[in-house]
Amino acid sequence: MSMQALALFFLVTVAVGGVAWVFLYPILSGERQVEKRKESVAKPERATRASAAAAKTGPKVRREQVEDTLKELEQRQKKAKRPPISVRISQAGLSWSKRQFIIISVVCGVAALGLAFAMGLGPLVALGVGFAAGFGLPRWVLGFLKKRREKNFLNTFPDAVDVIVRGIKAGLPLLDCLKMIANEASEPVRGEFRAIIETQTIGLPLGEACAKLFERMPLPEANFFGIVISIQQKAGGNLSEALGNLSRVLRDRKKMKAKIRAMSMEAKASAAIIAALPVTVMLLVYITSPTYIELLWTEQLGRMMLVACLVWMSFGVLVMKKMINFDF
């Protein structure tokens, strides 16, 4: 055999041995089984590390989401302190536009001005009456209707929250519970929840739609409800338990408000009697002896005394109102 044949045989042998070493030796020696076993042991360790890292970062992410939600709601609450006239009209439960409100204000002012001139009052007094009727009276009516609507809302809102809690515990989605209240509750709760459903239908997330309830009904109870729903939608959690706690808080606040009203009724009655006593005495004296008291508005000194008494009585009434007005 020549040297070339020996060299070729050696190279072929080495090549076959190398291929066998690469492909057959791991199978025969059990190295692949060892590697598979290492991977099977390492995968749970990596999963455990990943879950531990997620467990560490999970509460942090949730806390950040809750903080962001609370910051957004605080900004909305600051904006809602001085709402425009269109928002105040909707808060009063009226369907007027801003233009209609301005027209009604102008009509009230002109009517009061004409009535003052017809009664023979002076120009300055007539202008003051017209300004008060045109600028102050419509806004006072809005404030009165707004407070009455808020009172009716607070009377039925805890029951609506209880309905949501029972529906969620029964397995109903939150949106279906809101639709149930929007169809069966009494006004103004029904209208407000219908507005939430309509806002959510046009594409706004349910949490933000519930948070907008505070803009239409500027009450702490409505703000609590918006905060609970917004946080649950972003960070998750047991919604039925959170709303159950909210319902208890709402009922406790209602009981506390009624208790404060009962405890302050004596002070309010005393303040009303003290404020009405000078006017009542003045009317009785005028009925019994008019010439005796006419000096108060016929003489210059008497008019000055009337103005001074009016100012001091106004200060006294404001101080008493501040003392018996509880804000919580």
C-alpha cells in the first residue's frame, strides 16, 4: 500500500471518528440527558427568580398607578371648585344653555329696574335693585337648585352602591350593574349613572367616566366613588369589598350629618330668633306708635343709626352662622 493510500485512509478515519464524536458520543455517554436535567432544574429557578422580581415590582407598579390616579383626581377636584356657568347649570339639573341663562338674567334685571322706578325709588337704588335681580337672583336660584339636587342624590346614592355590590357578588359585570341603576333608580341618581353609561359608550374608559361624576355632582361621596372605580380599573383588586366599604362610609357620613343637624338646631333657632327680634320689635313699635319711631328714617341722625344697626346686625348674623355651620 502506498503512502498516499495510507494518508487518505487516516484522514477518512479521523473524519469519521470526529463525526461520531460529535453526534454519537453525547447520546452514548449521557451528556444530553445531563444537560436536559440541568435545564429542567434551571427553568424553575429562573421562573422563581422572575416571579420574585415581579412580586417585588408588582406592588411598586400598583402603588405608582394608585398615586397617579389620585393626582389626576386631585387636579380635577381643584378645577371643579370654580366651575363655569354652563357646568353650574348642569349641576342644578337644568337643561338651559349659557345664552338662555344670560337672557333670563337680563330680563330679571330689567324687570326689577322698571319695578323700582315705578315704585318711585331713586336712580342709584333702582340700579342697585336691578343689578341684584339680574346678577344675584339667577345665581342664587342655581345654588338653591344645586343644593336641593345634591340632597336628593345623597339620599339614594348609598342604596345604589349597595345594588352594585350585590350585583358584583352575584357575578354581574360592573357595567351591567351601572346600567341597572341607570334604568331603575330614582332621579337624580338615574340621570347621573345614565351619563356615565353614555360617556363610556363613546369610548372613554369606565374609570374615567365614573371620575367625571364629581364634575356634575361636586360632592365628596361622588368623589369617593370615582376614586374607587378608577383605582380598581387601573390597579385591580376586590371591587365588591371596596364598594362595600364605601357604602358603609357613605351611610356613616349620612348618620353623622343628621346627628350634627340635630345638635345644631337649637343654636340655629336661637340665631334666627336673635336676628329677627330687632325687626319684629321695630314693626310692633311702628304699629302701636308710628310717630315715635318715624324719626329713624325722617331725620339724618336716625338714618345713620339705622345703617349702623344694620351693619352690626349683619356682622352678628354672619358670626352666628359661622359658629353653627359645620363642615366635615
